[in-house]
Amino acid sequence: MNGYFCIGDFHFQIICPDIVPIPENFMKFSAEPVPVPYLYTIVLREQLPEPEGDPAARRDDILVFRRGSLETRYQSLHGGYGHDAYACMREDSDRRTTIFLRPQSLDDMRYDTFFTSLFSLERRLIDRDALILHSSYIQYKGLAILFSAPSQTGKSTQAGLWEQYRGVRQINGDRSLLRQIGGIWYACGWPVCGSSEICCNEQTPIRAIIMLSQGSANEVRPLSQMQAFSQIYTQVTINRWNRSFQTRAMDRIEALVQDIPVYHLICTISREAVDCLAEALQIE
């Protein structure tokens, strides 16, 4: 397979064996060829390459090594590079990455979360001043409302209530890409949508970001810029082992909360939660 894709304004090419499955959600971001896109080459290999460079980070599912400005990542279920790792992503230059994938992991690539993890997209997108926000993204009267919170807090539930009672369109149930274009912040589609199975490739100006928590009553209040920054920071994909990445992400979050209103919604699973937020946002 030789395919071209675009997420936000990041154009890239993927060359891989035809046997590698491309998830349906990822294919929604197919694009026309452009001159000199970023190139990912997927190679099937039983034995992954040995690490190169200095250890930079170890998490539950990832092990990172750095060689100057370039990274090598091992993706696994247990943060190793031995038999547990299913892929190695080696940046060969600032324009190309080789991905070594174990053949026994091919079936897992049918799932958008596993497949998308191969490309370290947050690294490419932060260079374009874009942020990946853990959020349910709805579209109402041409504007985006983003519900953000840790997993299992009720983002998709509140989005579903807005669909039921206000007729909104749900664009993504788990992630949104945030970009500033011409001074306006937009929510964009993302090829991973968690368990919601709602994934559209659409770009919409942002009306507000709603930080959620569960409660026995419904209450909404605006957050100060400092409060908004600290809460949004925890829900943005950031490579915290990379200082320049972290600094740039913090700069973009600071710009975001200066421009976009952020609210804290304590809510129940009810129509009243929808009405409470709609009143605060002054929308019908």
C-alpha cells in the first residue's frame, strides 16, 4: 500500500505491505498526494532493531530512546523492547520514520488505537502548534463544544445527551485536534475515537471547552485562565520527557485559554445538565 493522508495540516505518506490492515477511521483522513510529504515506511520484521541512543522515557506501554533530536520508540503492552514490544518506530531524519512491526501483531492493527500509535503523530503536530485534547467533540449550529475529562467521567454521555435533546452532531467521542488558523481556534477530527465508534473528519470553530465532573446536581461555572490551563494540561497529549515539546504545548494551551472560554460542569445524566450548560453558554 502506498497511501497519502492529512491530519490537521500534517501531510504524510505511508508505504507498507498490502497485508497491513488500515483501520476504517484512519482511511477517513486519506488525502491527495503533495510534494515531499513526511514519509512513514512500515516493515514487517520478527526481530525488532536493538535500541540506539540514550534512554529518554519509560511508560507502561512505551520505551523511548533519543539520538540528538531523533527518537526511537518501542511500543508494547509493558514498556519494553524485548518480546513484549510489537513495534519499533525509528526516526531516520526529520522527514522520515521507519516502523518495524512484528507480523504476529498484524491483527491488532485493525484497531485504530494500535495502528495510530505507530506514527507518534503528536510529535509531528506540536511542530505545527496543534494540540490533541482528550475530549468528546460535538457540533452545534456550526460551532464546536468540547467535553473534556479523565476516562470514565462521562464525556460521551454528555455528548449523547446533547444529541438527544439538542440535535447536535457528534464528531468524535474521544479525541479532538485543536488548531489555530488565522487567529481562530478550530476543533478537527482525529482517527482514534475510543469505544464511542464516532469518528468524523471535520473542522469546526470552537465555542467552548467544558471540563466535566460527576455530581448529584447540575452546576456550571466559568474557569479562570489559570484554572483552565491546569485542567486542560492534564488532558492534552504531551511527551513530558521532551522539554521543547512540553514548553511548546504549554505555550499553546496558554494561548488557547486566553481565547476560548472554559467552564467546569458538575452534572448528572439528565436533560437538566444539557439545559444548565446551554443557559451558561447563552445558546438556545
